[in-house]
Amino acid sequence: MPFEDTLLRARAAFDQGRYPQSLELVSGLIATATDNRPAVLLAETLEKLAMPAQAAEAFEHAARKAADAPLTLLRRSARLYLDAGQRDRALALAVEIRSQNPADAEAAFILATLLAGGGQPELLQRVQNELVASDVPEHLMLAVQLIGDDTRNPNTLTLFGKLRALYPADPYVRMTLIALAREFCDYPTLESEERALADEIIAGDYSALAAESPHSNLMWCGDERLNRLAANITDCKLPSPAASRARQTMAHSFGKKLRIGYLSSDFWDDHATMRLLRSVLAAHDTEKFDVTLFCYTPERFVGFDGGGRREWGRIVRIEALDDAAAANTIREHGIDILVDLKGHTGGSRSRLMNLAVAPVHVQWLGFPGSCIEVDCDYVIGDAFVLPDSSKPHYHEKFCRLPESYQPNDPFHRALPAPANRRAQGLPTDRFVFCTFNSQRKNSPASMELWTRVLKANPQAMLWMMCDGVFARNQTAAYFRRAGVGSGQVMFAQKMAYPGHMARMQAADLGLDTFPVNGHTTTSDMLWGGLPVATFRGSNFASRVSESLLNAIGLPELVAEDADGFVALCTALANDPRRVAELKARLAENRFRAPLFDAERFCRHLEIAYRMMAERAQAGLAPDHFDVEALPARQGTFRG
């Protein structure tokens, strides 16, 4: 039978799904073929017969048979070698393909798959980013596995933008895109997505919130009712009320000293949490309180510690233990009150609180809101961040401290001399607003307010921290679109804490962020003598600066609303004497007012622990309570 007739019959058998017949016919043509058509058909037939290694070899033969070794055939060969487990041959072909086409997405996919387990990290980094240029869903999903958690790589924003278009009904893709847009200051995406979410919520559709993490939800939503609906929490399920009550009333022996346990992964002295808590831990009355730190701080961060860990109490390392072993370790120490310092923040093991490890469970400091799905009896706050109107939105009972919920360290915190304005590149003849919060807090709501402030005060400028070229370009573009003058915004880079504390003092007024206020950032500014303007919020996260400003004696810097905030900032920008008076009052209050009085804070906290323990010892269920303030301190608390 003539060659062409046989090839046509083989192709017809293939098209009709008669693969064994196609294989038999085409196999006889390979030896006498003068082109690669029989080899291609042979490879396709072998692939249909689930013979990937043989199909790969046939596709490679077909590619070599052609004058220019078509990349389409080499790609199919390389992929089939990969599927057949012939890694070396797949790798060799992928490298060959890239030599002809460096941006080849399939070659990038094969190399990324082969290198993901280790080896050639520089090549892996290149090819995993190249996957994002593809429109093939399989390529994009591999990119998610490799770079999806990298919040410093702008390619992740592009990646999830493509996935959002491919899977518009997937709420997890959508919420991840929104979170990444926040990290990279992609305001067009944020504005579009937040408007769509608001419209859905008005229509009674809350389904998207279930795919959002509680922490991400706070970044745009100041409604406590809605904050509780953000339920994307890994491995965390609130026990039943009966199980919680059984834990509260379990057989337990309280001793003369109250045994307090703190649970966190932030126990190293350069972490923001320890800039707040360090001196409070050291101030605990060791005659009345026995303190244990249950530490799951990663070893690399423990190595950064400058020696502070020695001062904070007994440290029990649990980072290498699974949850069951960690819970048993905590129980073995007979803890009366276990305090979770992380809540729904990165790297948290708050799920340990659901394993009945102590008769009293408390959440404090790490997460500014209710920790849904975490079995805590109390949340520690104050009357500003936890007003009575918030009670329906918390399963925890309120423990309200008398002055502020936030502790602060006045002994180890850097307080260098103010930096020179010229050294910072700032003009000496203009009013300088500043904002140094992490850029994820630079929400569209914040940007809109700052725009209003800048347009109302064209003689002033905004000095803002924004990390990365991509984020800076996006932020600059926002202000240009909003009509802000090109000379009114200047960017600052991240820097080590002492230098940061020196430079912030060169500004005139700090601008808060909304709906998540500055927390440690606000207290840093106040510690450095820089006034901060804010306005009254609607949930814990948006009320923090109000709490701190009242505790330092500057309640007049809390406006009633957004319009009042703009008016306040404008008034201060045009009244240098008033700003100078505010700075002088901050300097005077630094070592007198409650905000930085760690010893006074610790005594109030210890009273709170005693009140919690007394209810537990009496067999009473947890209930809301307020700690009464001790008599005002006379004089300073630090010489």
C-alpha cells in the first residue's frame, strides 16, 4: 500500500478513536518516512494509549526530523517526559526550549516543577515569575503554589488579577487579590472591588466575607457586625458553649501565686509587640505572680534578640511541638490564666486556646477585635476601644483597663535626638504631615482623606512611608489623579527603628490611617514627641489612636468625624504655635501620663488577672468588668 494511503488510513483510525489500529499502521511508516508526519501521529497515538515515555520519545524524534525542530513538538515531548517521571530528559528539553525562546511558558512550567523541590534557586526564581506571563490555568496555579504567599513580589498581584478574570465566582481568589492590591497600593483594583463588596452587602449578600481573613477584613471594614463574618481561618473551630463551660469549671488548683501564661511567636526584643510589652513583663510582681512565656518564635528571630528574653519570665519553647503536645506542655505548668497575644494575625497558633489548656483564657494585644472561633473568656481593652455598644459583637467578655489597653515600654525604646530636616530631604519652610504606617493601612479611605487635607493646604506636604517601586508608583498615580500637587508628596523608605524614631521627629503632625489606626506606630510617634491627628472610629481597630491620645493627655487631637479630621489638620497646619505647644506637652507628659507608665499599667493588669481568677475560683462564669484606676501618680515614673 502506498505511503500516503497508509498514512491517511492511520490518521482516520486515530480520528475515530481506533488507536491500536492507528499504532499498527503508522509504526510501519517510520523507517521509510522522509518527513515527520508519521512520527507526530505515532506520538499522538502513544499518548492516547497512555504511554507517556514512548510518546515523549516519538515527539522528540518528530521534532528532530523537522528542519527547525518545532518548539510545539519539543514542548509536548518535554511535558510527557515530565509526566513519565523522566526528569533528566524533561529538564534537558526545557533548557533547550528556553535557549530558543527564553520566555516560553511551558518550559518555565516544566523547570519550575522540577526545581521546586530544591536546587538552582536563582533559576527557580526566574522561571516561577515567568509563569505569571502565561494565560494557561495550570501554569498560573503552579505559580500560586510557588509565589502566592510572597507579599513583596508584584508578580503575585498580576497573578491573582489573571485568576480573578478566569474564576470570577471564586471568593478566595477575589479576597486574595484584594489583600495583595492593598499590599502593593493598587488603588484602581481596591476601589473597584470595595465598591462591589459594598453593593453586595447592601443587597444582603455576605458570602464573599467568608473567604476573607479577619485581619484583612479590618483593613477596609469598620463595621463590627461585618467583622465577625470574615471567617477564613485555618484549623480553628470554637468549641461548643458546653465544652467552654466544662473547661472553665475543670478541676484545677489555684496556688498562692497566680500562674500567668503568655502565648506568642513574637518573643524577641525588636518585635513591635515587645516594644509595647517588654517592661510590663519585667514589672510583674514575682511575689504574687508566676509568669511563663509559651514561645513559638521562629529560631531565626530568637537569634535577633538582644538579650531581652532573659528579663521576661520563664520561657518554654513549643515551636517544635504539634498542637496536642504543646497543649499538654501548657497544662503541665498548671497555668491559671493563659493569655493569647496573637489572635488572628500572621503565624498565630490561637487554635491552642480551643484545647482546654487553662480555666481562664484571654485574648489581648495582637488582634484588635473579637477572635471568632477562638475559645477566649475575656478580651482586654479599655472604654475607648470597647464601648458598651460593642458587646453584642463579641463572644468574649470585656475586661476594660482604666486608661488604655495598650502597654508601652519606656525604658528600652529608642529615643534619639531629632533628625535634621535637610538631612531627610525635607524643606524647612513647609508644614510637613507624615504617615509611617505599613502601606496596607493606606486604604482608599485614608488616601481620600489625606488628599482632602493636602488640597485644603497647598502650602503643606505629606511625607509617607511606602516600600517598593511598584507601590510608590501606584501611590503617586493616585495623588496625580486626585489633583494633588506634584511637590506635595514625598516618600520615605523603611529603616531601622532608631533611625526611624529620629526622622519622624522632623515632621510637624502625624496623620492617622482608617479604618485601621496606627497602633504601635501611633504610640511610636507620641513617644517621639510627634502629635497625631485622628477621628473617632466605629470598631476596636479604628479607635486605638483615640485611646492612646487620651492616655497621653491630648484628647483634642481626636476629631468627631472625617470632616472634623480635615478641619483639625487644616487648623494645625496654619497654627505653628499650637503645634509647638502640643509637642511641648507631649515631651512633658512622656514620663508622667499613663500611656508610657509600664509599672502602673502592670499593676492594673494584675488587678484584672486577680478579678478573673476570683470569678473562676468561685465557680462563676466570665462576665464583663472594669478595672478601677489606681490613684494618679505624683511626679514622673522615670528619672
